[in-house]
Amino acid sequence: ANIRRYKFNVVMKNMTKLCSTKPIVTINGKFPGPTLYAREDDNVIVNLTNNVNYNVTIHWHGVKQLRTGWSDGPAYITQCPVQPGGTFVYNFTLTGQRGTLLWHAHISWLRATVHGAIVILPKRGVPYPFPRPHTERIIVFGEWWNSDVEAVISQSTQSGLPPNISDAHTINGLTGQVPGCKSRGYTLHVETGKKYLLRIINAAVNDELFFKIAGHNLTVVEVDATYIKPFDTETLFLGPGQTTNAILTANHPQGNFLMTISPFMDTVVPVNNVTATAFLRYKDTRTQALKSSKIPPVNATSIALGFSDSLRSLNSPDYPTNVPLKVDHSLFFAIGVGVNPCATCINGTKTIADINNVSFVMPTVAMLQAHYFNKSEGVFTDDFPGKPSTPFNYTGGLSNLRTENGTKVYRLEFNATVQVIIQGTSVIAPESHPTHLHGSNFFVIGKGLGNFDPLKDTKKFNLVDPVERNTVSVPTAGWTAIRFIADNPGVWFFHCHLEVHTSWGLKMAFLVEDGNGSNEKLPPPPSDLPIC
Ligand code: C2O
């Protein structure tokens, strides 16, 4: 294994999109930010210097951070933010991981502009478990606001009103053609007969997205940096934080083809419906005209559900799937969006979001430090409820609006096996939630619509080849069942990866205790860990 060193300089940079220019927070002046390349088992060292007037942290989304929780990055969970003028060295090893992941800022809404790809190649000499592509391309989806993103969320927090929706989507930083503005889209250049491994990342802030290339099917081979049984599809579906590797076969003699992302609108909260466009262009194509511009209309809900139904882990001798068969902690998380009274807010109420009626409040010091130094008193408590205090009809419309604020963790002993039924509720609106766990991957053993039925649904769990992920979509007015092993001591954030829902409190943390063995403990913090 090698050491891969990167310098991340946080700087402001002027960017023009949709005919207007504004300064944004970037890493090294790039949007999307620099790609981090490594191989499985490599040690990655990133020297971060903060040269902007915001507090910053970086999260390596999907990196397991085995016993390196200090480098995980979520602000006030594992670290205090790096303050203006400050530095911090992120140091972690990509143990047993290869594939595509992403890194992003993990404080407030900075990840709108501060994100990039992580490409982890297999160990030298180890092939992919699918036909070797000729070459690889990275495709990053994003979301763009004309106004300052930090102002968007702070206005919303103060007013109690939902934040403004974004003004556009982007593919590799470009919005595509917008009437009245001189803007081009990203162009993917290909040659007839070649195979391209597309490393696709949804780094959008609040939208689940469909991706399509006119006239081409894609073969999906990997999601969230785990291999799956390959399957062909016209449309990919990715929630924020999710990644998908797919093989594109350039099988047309020539031409230009439209490539689009469009949001999944399953919610009463308006989503930005601007479809971002990009182009697939074959070598030696003389014309600018599109060979095929027709993106067939999609039945969004059935495609979103069908896509995740197609995901099965590879489960081969080289990449076995080891789902825990016994469960030590069986949890039920009812998640959703509601309203609470708010005296200072415009309507006297504010939108909140919760898990089991607890809307999570960020502490002002880092929880991992508080835990490590036995100073959690006054910072957090370990009474996070493993099920709702009163069961109710989760998908039956308005009910159960009572929510408390709290900073609570759910405590797990080292190596405990955990099952969580994540039940979407329709307290205000039925919505799908891309739900993300830090510190471990999980197996997605089941999913369904309506209320989870323990008698019927448990029998249908897939314990043979469920997909392994770090972020999973909980369907609209439905549920998803996951299992994981708590083999990584630390404090691990669990939250909806729609940043608007995270801001409203749809988050909690698992505290995983140390084991007894010498390599079952969280080592002491690095000496440069920022203080709050
Ligand atoms: Cu990609 Cu806690 O986030």
C-alpha cells in the first residue's frame, strides 16, 4: 500500500453560472473540487488549510474510517470545525474498499460547492470483476443557487420557512444550455466500439436525481463502492451521497446524444425541476445536431423503486456477502418532517424533522471528543429511543406532531449487530429520504410501501445477496430495512442526506463502544484536532 498526499486549500473563487457571477467556497479554486485517487488499502493524508471566512470540515463519504473516527469530518460530531486561518490533517486508510465515493464539506450547507470524487482503484494486479473498460470518466451531479448558499439556509433557520430551492442542476459543474445565457453543457467524448466506466456521483444538496443518455443503455456494476451483479438499464437513480459505476458501450457509428439529470419529484415541497443537460459526442461527428434528443418521459416512482430492486450484491467467492444473521439490537426509526411552535418565526411555527420524535440539536463541542475524554455530560445523552414512544399509523396522514429537541445517541457495544427498520412517515408529506450512515456500510435487506408489517415483511428479507451501501433511499410512504455490524468504535452520524432535512433535525448518532482487544479501541485524537 502507498501513501497518497493531497493539499486542500479552502479558497473563495468567482464562478459564473446562469448569467451571473458570485464568489463560492472551493477547494483549490475548483468546482467540483479535486479528485482524490488511491488504491485499496492506501493511506490517504489530506492537509487542509482554511483560507475563507467560514468554519470548514471535510467528510469522506463512504470511507469506513476504521478506528480513524477523528478524520470522519462531520462538524460537532467527530471534530470541531477548522476555523478561518486554521489547518487540520485528515489521515485515514482505505481498508478493504475500492470503487467510487465522494468527499464533501460537512458543516452547514457548504457542501453545495465543496465536494469532489474519490476514486479507489483495486489493489495493483487485481482486476475488476467485470470486463475491463477502455477508460474511465467521472461524472458529478450538483445543484446551484444564484444567491449565497449560506445565506439561503440561515434565512430559513431564522424565518422558520423552507429554504429557497436551487436555481439549476449541474453536471461536472456545468448547467447545460440555458435560454438567454451563453452556457454550454459538459461534453463526454467517446469513440465507437469502446467501453467507458462512468463513475457517477450525486453531490446535489436536496434532490434525488435520474440520469439518462439518449440512445444508450448502461450496465451498472457497482454502487457506493461495492460490487453488484451487473444489470442493464436506461435510467440510473441516485440520491445525494450515492455513487454508481456503470459501463457505457459506445455502439453508435457517430453522433451527438443528449445526456440529462432530472429530479425525482415525490414531495409537496417544490423541487427545482430544471433538467441539466450534457452531451455524449462521438469522435469524427461533424454536426452539432443531436442524433437523439428525446429523453422518454419516465414514470418516476416506478423507476426509482425498480432501480433499487435491481441491486444485488455480487456475492462471489472473491467478494462474499456476509450479512449478520442474528440481531443484537432491533430498532425501528420513524423518520419524517413536521412542524413545531416557534415564537420568533414568521408564521409562529417552524418546519422540523425528526427520528422517533426527536429532532436532533447540534452540540457546540464535538461529541467524539466529549465521549473519548468522558466529558459527555451536558453535551449529549445516550437515551435515543430505539422505537417511537407511541406507535401510530406512519403512512396515514397527519398525526403525531409532538416532537422534542435533543442531542441523544444510541449506544452500541463493540461488534453488536444492528437492524434498523427505517419507516418513512407522512406526518406532513410523504417523501423519500436518502439515509446515510457514517463509519460502516449496511446491507439493505428489505424495502416496501406502506407501514412495515413485522409478521409479513420480515419473512421477505434478503439475507443472501442484499446490496451493501452507505446511503439508501427510504421510499415515499414506505420503509427500508438495513443491518450492520458495530465494529468501528466512535460516534457515527446517521442522517437524511437531503441537506434541508438534516438542517431541520433528521439526524442522530450511534455511539460504538471500544472492544477489549488492542485493535478494537479508538486511538487518541491527533494533536492538531481543532478545538471549538
Ligand atoms: Cu455525505 Cu454525513 O454525509
